[in-house]
Amino acid sequence: MAKKDPYAALRFKEFNIFLLVRFALVFGWSMQFIVIEWQVYTLTKDPLSLGIIGLMEIIPAFTMALFAGHIVDQNEKRNLLALCISAFSLISLGLFLLTWPKIVGDWPMNTILYCIYALVFFGGFLRAFFGPTIFSLVALIVPKKAYPNAATWNSSTWQMATVLGPAFAGFSIHWIGVHWSLSIVFGLVMLSLIILFQIPKKPILNPKIGEPVMQSLKEGVKFVFKTKVILGAITLDMVAVLFGGAVALLPIFAMDILKVGSEGFGVLRAAPAIGAFLTMLVTAYIPISKNAGMKLLTAIFGFGICIIVFGISSIFWISVVALFFSGVTDGVSMVIRQTILQLKTPDHMRGRVSSVNSMFVGSSNELGAFESGLTAKLMGTVTAVVFGGTMTIITAVSTGIFSSSFRKLDLTKDLEAHEKED
């Protein structure tokens, strides 16, 4: 049976090609984010500027999310992803040029900073399309019985890229500088685009092609709010991510608190992704469908503890360990949430449901970055991180107490039903 095969999804050639595309794209995206974080803080020395990076991305990502889901459900997924990657390559090229001394050597600092924010804003617009397109494309590549395993490998690939991307970015800044590091990002984005065309175009499964936009959006939102399991999972994760956004402040910890420089910054940024990646490899062998609700609550509670430990630590190795285990708990949360979404969402609504998810969870990453930057400005960096971890713990405990149905959530029967359907 597929659920007992840890490599079930990997037995499909197109899925392997998809994973290569995702790895190259996410590696480049996460590397670019780290390089830009470093550059902006180097220019400003202001923690709020790091929060503004998140704000510039969340505004278009959030406002466009539902419309992006409608567009994804109405169009062919492979070509739509290719269009998104092509547009992202222009952002990478723009950032490369903005950090070239021969071009911007005489520019005022604020001009450079505003141009960077503008490109990040454009990237947020694109990100509204990336999530729903990728989520929908996976469902067209593997059969339903392999969805949980595909979710594990998909998330593992994402985590592996976010392990190597930030770590490489830290070393790359040290070795070749910000400018040439961004040239590597541009190369990776173009590579992902080339590989993507090894996947043939896919059918459009939406029976309501041409449906009015507002009616389509209303149907998608209504489905999510009616399906309490999906609503509970993404709401819980949203609050945890929102208040646990300590990673946005890592440049401050690396430079001013732990004093470990760009190389230490790369290690700190990679630590949670390493923990999440290893956890996801384990979940490929050990199914998490049984007692999924309680496992998700426990993972988010543990995540909050790790964030608090990181916030109060002034010793580098303790900070790294705390971030590593924050990644372990986050990895469990991510796999469970993705499995819930894949099993509970009908094919013709995947784009819209994924868009709502990105509004709740994906956008909360950037909103969390802004919240962390703002609270760090108002409270101080350490207090802001401890506050975020505390709020995450309160969220997990209160959800467990007041939502017995979510606490008792079990996905075993859903998985068995999909196996029979295939």
C-alpha cells in the first residue's frame, strides 16, 4: 500500500522533476531573502527596516491572494508557474543591478533602499500566485493515495532548500559579497524555469471555467470557513507564525547580540530549516495521520518554547540548538497542515483554498516579520522574541482547551478513503 511506502510519490518521474524545480527556486528565493536582509540592515542599522521588508511583501501577497486562487483554478498550471518564475527572474536581475557599485555607487542610500522595497513588493505580488499554482500542480502529478507522501517530500525539498539557501548565502556574502551572491540567485531561477518545461501541460479540472470572479472567490472562502478542520489548522498555524517570527531579527542577533558575523548569521538562519528537514524525512517513514490534531497542538507548543529559549540566550551554540528544535516542531506542523489541505480539498478548488491558506499562513510570515521588527523597536529585541514565543504557547494551549474536535482530529480514515478511490 502507498501509505506504507516512504518513497511512493518519488516513483513518479514528473514529481521528481517538480522537486528539482522547487529546490532550485526555493534555494534561490531563500538565498535572495537572506542577502537582501543583510544588505538592508547594513545600510540602515535599524531593526524596523527588517520589518518593512516583510510589510512590503505581505501587502500585495495578501490583497491579491484570493484573486490569484481564482486565476489558478481557471488556467493551466504548468504554464502559469513558468510565467511566475519568468517574472521572478526580473526581480532577481533588478536586485543584482541595485547592488552593483558601478551602477548605484553615487546613488543616495534612501533611493537604493526604496528600490529594494519596490522589488520586494513586486515579489509579494508574484508570491500570491506561486503557492496556489504549486499546490494545484502537485495534485495533478501524483495520485490521491500518494498525497500524504507527496506532501512530506514536497515539504522536505522546500526545507532542504531553505537549509542550504540561507547557509550558502551567509558564506557567499563573506566570500564574494552581496552583489555577486545575487547573480547566483538569478542563475538558479533561470535553471528552475528550464527544468520546469520537462513537465507536460496539465488538464484544467475546474468544471466552472468562466465563472464570475466574485462568485468564484465567495465559493472558495465559504468552503474554507465551512470546513472546520481546514480553518482550524491554518488559523492555528497563522497565529503561531505571526508571533513566532524571530527569524526576521536574526541579523540583529548575529551582529549585535551574539556577535558572530555573516557566517554565524548563515548558521543561525539554516538551523531551524535543518531541524524541519530532518523531521520531515522521519515522517516519510512514520505516518502522522493518527492523532493529527494533538500532534499539531504539541508541535506548536514546543515551537513557542524554543523561540523563548532562543530569545533569552546569549550563547551562540544554545541559540543554534533552540532554532534547530524550533525547526523540528515546525516541520511536524507543516506536514500535518499540508496533509489536511491535500486530503480535504476537492481538485477544482485547490487554487482558491491554497490562496486562503496563503492569506492566513503564508502572509503571516511577512506580517510576523513586521510584528517582530516593530516590537523590537518598541520593546527591545530580546523582549520582542520572548513575547512572540509566549503568545504562541498561549495559542496552542487555548486551542487545545476550547476545541475538543480539533484536539481529537485523526486523518487515518480520510487516507484510507482516498486509497480506495484510487
